[in-house]
Amino acid sequence: MRLRALPVITAIAAATFLGAAASPAQAGTGLLLGVHPTGSDDWGNFNQDPVDHPGTSQDVPGDAIRACDMTADGWGVTAWLDVNRNGTWDRKATTSGQPSGDCSAWETGNLAENTKVTLKVCHTKAGYAPRHCEEDDTVA
């Protein structure tokens, strides 16, 4: 009887392990999505419960986005978040007015688990249309 139960227990353990291994993106930690404007080292990212700066433990509540401008080219970086992917940009983070080599503050707010979101990231500059835009989808 015990030998017959072993394959069932092994299958349950394997399914549990694979389920746990497949779900960190929805666990509420770590970088979920990073998007680079076309041909750039700049980026914007969406993160569940991010840490404000590397090497610190300052937690930022909620689901957040930020923009990072690493290129001294006169263009800033703006990131927009579309919650529920309905065509309306609900949240914005920008490096406008900041020197290159830094990231914007996190723009945050809690979202329900498994909410579909789109992150759009562009180079931006006052008086010009956004350029080099890229976007991608994920879930909160």
C-alpha cells in the first residue's frame, strides 16, 4: 500500500514545487517588468512592492513605476502605466528636470492581484513629441 501512494505523493510534491517556481512574478517581490526606449540604456520599470534604492531597505508600498535616465543626451525618460489595459494612462513617472544618471521617484498605488497592466516608456523633452517609445504587458 505504501509503494502505491509514493507516486501520488511524488506527483503532488512536484506539482507544488513547479507551481511555486512558476509564480514568483505574482508573489509581490522583485522586478516584474523593465522596458527600454528603442536603442537606449535608459529604462522604465513596473515593480510590486519595490525597494527605493539598491542597498537600502526603504520599502515603497503598492505596485509602482519609475523612469531611469542614464544617457546624457538632453532627453528625459517618462514611464506610463495603463491599469486594466483599457487605453487610459493611470500613472506617470518622469525624470523631467533631473540630471541624467538617476531615476525618478516611485509612483505607487496598490492594485488588485492579477490586474493586467501595460507599461510604456519613451524619451521625452518639453516641446517635443515622445520618441523611441516601447511598451510591454504584465500582471500586478
